[in-house]
Amino acid sequence: MLKIKITILQESLTTQEASDILMKKKKKTSLKLKSFKQIYYPYLKIIYDVKTKVITKNKLSGKVSCLVDLVNGAEALASEMTEQVEIEVEDDKVLKREVDLEEAREKSFIFIKNTLRHKMKILSIPKVEFEFEEVVYKPFWIIECETNHKKKGIQEFFLLMDGVDGKYHVLQP
Amino acid sequence: MTVEQIVFGCYMLGLIGIGVYWNRKADANQEGYLLGGRGLGAAVTALTMQSTAMSGYMFMGGPAYAYSIGWFSLFYAVGDAGGSIVNIAVLGKRMRRLSELLGALSPIEYLEKRYESSALGILASAISVIFLSAYVIAQFIAAGKALSSLLGVSYQVALIGGVAVILFYTVSGGYLAVAWTDFIQGIIMVLAMVVILILGLSRVGGLTGLNESLAQIDPTLLSKWGRGLQHQGQYGVIAGAVLIYLIGYMGLPQVVVRHMSMRDTKTAKSALLFATFWNQPFIFTPYILGLIGIVLLPNIADPEMVVPELAFKFFPGIIAAIVLSAIMSAIMSTSDSMLMQTGTILSRDIFQRFKKDASDKQLLVVSRLMIFGTGVVGIAVALFEPPAVFGLVVFAFGVLGCSFMVPYVAAVYSKKANKVGAMAAMIAGGGTNFIWTAFELESATAMHPFFAGTIASVLGILIFNRFGPKPSKQILDYIDEAEAASYKLVPESLESDVSKMLAPEAKAVSQYLRKKQLVAEQN
């Protein structure tokens, strides 16, 4: 299998840590975690320097970082400046980029301006300046789960868990 | 300077102080602040949500209506008591999932993407802008009256001053409208209402004494048909009065947006529980206060002033002034978020659609014009022919509810619902409510405008759905996914913590896995 070098946002949670997160939440239901597969998801990380001048002038002056998902183009604010690590992984564990970087840059810039204005209810224009960008990958776990439902019997489903913060979502079969 | 003026001044300074304090605190964690109120628990979210939602209506409109019609007014409260539960139970999860799949950020964008029609988006935007503005104007009138009573100045001066303050507040909004200040105000308002209710009831001899006194004044005040039996036999009016707040919330863009912005269903569920609990005293109290007003304030010139007058009657000046200041600032907070919303809809959903290359500055100018335009129109309406707060809120709420309720519900429950049907539902529903109110058809037809509008909207979608193209395959797949057979496999305790933020990644990884599986099967 071909191996490639990528920069990931942070060391991933271990399977034990991921398992602990789900087991804590399962409460009284039966839950068996059958398998864990790791994948890496591409993002464009852009750091901006933001200046606003409204009443309390230093309110929003500082660095804001934005992550643009390079598969769907969805944008999000990065909640923390995490340490990055370079690793070598098999290429079939890495999702292919489908959004080109120029498009991602544009989306990110519009998103950051709209977010600032919306969140702050600012009726003046915040000054947003590009500072730095790089393509980074985030580790995710695909977790195969099984429950024993009282009426429906044994049920299987898949969860996608963010390997950095442990948040998860249900995967559609 | 009177004691009341000093208290009001101090109260406002206090709010600014709290705003500045949280603002400074937020500096230390700027990203956390930007990412929204994640740290706020369900209780604060619920109290904030409720207390600022209908301030002007609850303090002035509701009591005034009860004052004029008697116990009949409680039909509105009965529906309102269950409104949040119906809203979240019917739309909640499905709307959240479908909006994730559609990638829609605003409730209008959601309708536009679900029904695959930009014309529908423009129509929805126009209806929202007009009737949200009417809602705001009701708040202006309430603000003018609260300020006039508090500061002892004329209604005209208070109105212009109040609206100017609200506009300023909107412009500098984010700094004052911190959830915590809304929370503190919420507590003050509820405490005040409950204390006024207890004191009021003790003055009139409890509910029994209240009913006896009402019967002496006019026995029909106790009737389910309303004072003077004005709605005798009109079940269509009663149905509308109950239904408007029971199901109408499902048609309010500013309310359904909460389904879309929920981060996880767990917080939403707890918030709902708190809100329902909180709602009960808050919803019934204003109407009962109106009834108490009939007995204790028989000669009041303006029934909308029942609550402020009772506050002054029962409390020493300082406490009454604090209560009125809380009312005033809650009104400001409601107006602020609605004004911002109308400004955003007009600039982004309408103006930018026609002028795709609009610059930031142009969008800003349009937003500001909308906000100031609403201010000017609001002052003109409130000065020259002020409608009753109750009537205006029920009108605006009714038109919005009748326009959007059916399209929102059909969006997630009907695979047949298409753009022609949805647009017909909006026009027929909103239009019928509008005409019914404007031409006062309620008594002639024995049917409440909201009830008539809802029926027209349902007929609109049923009839006109036959003429439009079917929803695309992708939309049909999304509706299936929103119903989510796969979610049903997941234990409830795990599902309630699913993170909305990961929806795009989950969608992409699901596709990636499907492709991989296909390749594996082919090999």
C-alpha cells in the first residue's frame, strides 16, 4: 500500500479513549464496539488577523482561525490552536480533496466576515486580513457498533468520531 | 428628577456594566465567545428564550385583552402553554437533520433549498420582512407606553425617545445583549409578575373573590364566549384562539431557526423542559392580571397600562421602577434581535440576490436603511394611529404562522410537497389571515383569522401540489435520511449527543464508504 506524508491537527484519541467516551454515554443500553478504523479528513486551515473598531475597541482584535472542509466546502471556526504533527499514513485512509484551494479561500473569507458580523451584531465592517494558511488533516474514527434492542433484536450501525475532541455523528449506511 | 427616573438610569447603567464586564471577560477567550453560548446551560438558555420572546405582548397586550373580554382571553394562554412542546415534537429533530443535509443556515434558505425554488425564497423573505417589522412596531408601542409611565413624560416624547434608544441599542447590540443580562431580567420579570399576581389575588379575595367581583360588574366576563357573549357559538373563533399559539410557532422563522441551530438534542430537550415549566406561570399570569385590573382599576384610561399601574399600586416607587425598567429592557432586547433579523433578510436574502456583486458596504447600507426605515414607520404608526399591542402581535404572528407553518411541516413529512404547493400554501394562508383581519371577517364568519388562514394554507398545498414538478431525487433521499431509519438503530442516550457540527464530515465519509464498498464488491 502506498504511504503518504500528511500534517494532522493533533495526535488522535486512542481506540481505548474513543471507546470510553461512547461507553460513558450508553447508560443502560447494551453497546458493543466491534471495530475501529481510522481515516484522515482534509481541511484548509486559514488564520486571520481581525480588527474591529466599535465602542470597546480591542474586543475582537486578534487571531481567528477558520477550517474549510476540503470535501464538502463547509466552513467552521477552529476552536483551539492545536499542535500539529507530521505523520506517514496509507493513502487509502485519506479522503480525497474535492474542493480547490482558491474556492476554499473565498468561502473562508466570506464565512469569517459574516460570522464576525453576525455574532457581534456589528454594524460596521470588521477588518479581516489573511495571515497564514496550510492544508491539514484531522483524524477520525469509523466505529462499527452493535446494540441488542429489546424489540428489534441485534442492530448494527456506524459512528464517525472526531479523533481530536471525541464528538461524533451517525453514518448513513 | 424623580425616583423612578433615577432608578431607570441606574438600571440601564447596570446593564451596560454587566455587558462591559462579560465583554472584557470574553476577551480572554475570544474564540469561545465567537463560537456562541456553548457554556450556557439549558436553564439560562430557556429563561432567556422565553423571557425575551414576547415581552411587549405579555406585559401589555395580554392583560389589555383580558381586561376587555374577560376569561375568554385564557384560550390564547391554553394554546401557548403547549406551543413549545408541539413545535419541538413535530418539527424538532427532523428539521434539524434535513437542514444539516441541505446545508441551510437560515430558515428561509432552508425552505428555498427544500422546495428548490428561488422565487419561493424571495416570497418568504418579503413576507418575513413585512410582518417581522409589524411585530417590532408592537414592541415600539409597548416601549413608548412603559417609558411614558415610568418617566412621567408624554407618550409621544417617550415613544420617540424609546425608539431612538432601541435603534441605538440595536446598532451597538452585541455589547449589551449578553445572555446573562437577559437571564437576570427574566428573573426580575417573572418574580415581579408572580408577586403582582399574588398581591392582586389577595386584594380581590383569591380566584373565587375575583370571579364574584367580575360577576357583579358583568356576568358575561366569566363566560367562555367572551364579554357580552360576543363570540357565542363561534367555535371557529375559539379554535383559532387556541391554535394560534399551539401550532403557530411552527410557522415563525425566528422560532424554527432554533431547531436548525441546536448543537445537540440533549441541551434542546432540557431547555424545552425548563421552558415548559417556566412558561406555565408566565403564560397565564398576564391574562389573570388583566382580570384583576377590571376589579381594581375599573376606570383605567388605557387597559394596556394594567400591569404598570398595578406595579405602582402595590410596590414602593423604587421596586415598581425596577420592574418597569426590566420590562423596558426586555422589550429592547426583543426589538433588537428582530430588527437585526429584518435587516439581514432584506440585505442578504433579497438585495444580494438581485445584486450578486454587492459590496459589504452596500449590504450594510441596506441593512441600516431597513432598521431605520422600520424605526421611522414605527414611530409614524405608533404616533398617529396606534393599534392595540395585542391585535398587532396576533396579526403579525397569525400571518407569519399561516404563511409558513404548512410549508415547514410538509417539508419534512411529505415527499409530494413541491414548490408550487408550498408557494400556494404561503400565499393562501398568509393572504387569508391578512384579509380576514383587515376586513374584520371574524364575527361575520364566526371564524378566527388564524383558523381560516390555516385551512386555506392546507387547501393551497393540497390543490396546487398537483401542478408543480416533483421534488428531485436528491431531495427525496434527504427526506428519507431526515426521517432516518439509521438513527432509529442508535440508542437514544447516544443519539442525543450527536454533534451537528460533524454533519458535513459524516455525509462525506458515508459517501466514501459507499464508494469503497462498491469497489470491493466489483472486485
